[in-house]
Amino acid sequence: MNEPTSEPTDEPTGNRTPARQSIPTTVREESEWFVLNKPTGWHSVAARVTDGAPTIEHWLSESFIGQRDLPECGLVHRLDLSTSGCLLVARNAHMHQTLRENFSAGFGGWSIEKKYLALVTRGLESRGEFSLCFAGRHKGSAKVTVTEVGDRNERGACRWCVVRAGSAKADPSDPRAFDLVEVEVIGPGRRHQIRAGLGSLGHPLAGDALYRGADLAQEWNNNFAALHSWKLTITGIQVESPRPSWAEQTR
């Protein structure tokens, strides 16, 4: 996928319990762009599979009339149905194009820093990085295939650091049983880059059944993978989305 997106999605909700009723909120406003805090259980744009989940694109069109004339109502990138947090929106066509280019590769001489929080299977190295290729499978498959060698347009890179090590004494479905990890997406994002990438290393995200992640109690993330778009840095302006409850737990 070549469009600028860190974790795009079109996967169905399947048997998941519907997400709690919540709506996006604005966490930062600038003259030419703003950042939303996206809840879990929302698609960024309409999915191929109709599952009844709301979309940010539609919400923007209803909430901000001026966004209707922009592609995808000004969305600069996308987040998975399951992913919460920072979602960047442009206010005009010129800034939409500029931000999309810089979100992907920094064509304008600067890039947008993208940091996530995730819960993963315990035992991940305290610091590390990967550069892998993420390719779609057969038509209709929700998963991606991860390889070390592939087309350059499929390559995605991340670096991570463990901010809280999981405890073997915690209940297996409690957030404290998992490593809490900060992940930075470097350059253009690929479909399921964080989820599939860490899963390929043997440390899938908590609650991520698609990549065989261990169960996370429903109360923490409503049966979704524990992934949160935590920080965006745009032309030196750092925007931070409130941590989800599963990332606030300490020993």
C-alpha cells in the first residue's frame, strides 16, 4: 500500500463486542490542520466490509462542513478500527497534499514523527528495530505476510523501547502481564506494520487475535488489539493523545 498510513484497515469486526459509545475529540488545533483523538471501534474511512462501525470520515463531514470538499474530508492518514489515538486532519487542499507527502517520506525536507504505545507478549528486548516487507495475501485476507526481502514499496521500519516490562505474577489477561512498548514508525507506514512486524518477532499485540496475540481482558480494550497512536510531531509541534487505560497501569 503506497498511500500515507501507519496502520490502515479494512478488516471486519467479526465476533468482537461492539465498541463502547464514544466520539472523536480534538486534541490540537492549528490554522491549517488539527489532530483528533480517535476512539477504538471507528473506521477511518468506509470499509469494504460493512459491519455497522462508524467512520471518522463521515463524522468529519457532519461535524465540519468545510472538510467535505477535501479528499477523505482531510484525513492525512488512517488508523485501524482497533487503533486509538492521534489522527491528523488537514483544513485545506494544499496542506492536505503537503502533510500526506511528509507523513510518508518527508518529501518537503521534513518528516512527521509518529509514536505509538502497544502491549506485547512479555520478553521483548528492551530496545530494538526492524525493517521488514509487508505484502498483502490473497484477496479478502485480513492478514499481511511479513518477509525480510521484498519490494521496496512494501518495506516498513520501526524502532521500539520497552517502557514497562510485563510481570509473570500478573493475571495473564491483565495489561501488567504484557510488555508496554513505545514504537516509532520510521518513514512510510505499511498495512499492519506494527501488529504484523512485532508478531513476526514472536511478540504479538495483546488482544490481537489476527496475529495470535494473547487475550486481553475485554474491559481494557473491548476485544481489540492494544495499539494507540500516542504522539505526532509536526513541524516541531508535538501533539499527544491521552493514554488509554491499559497503558496507565503500573505495578
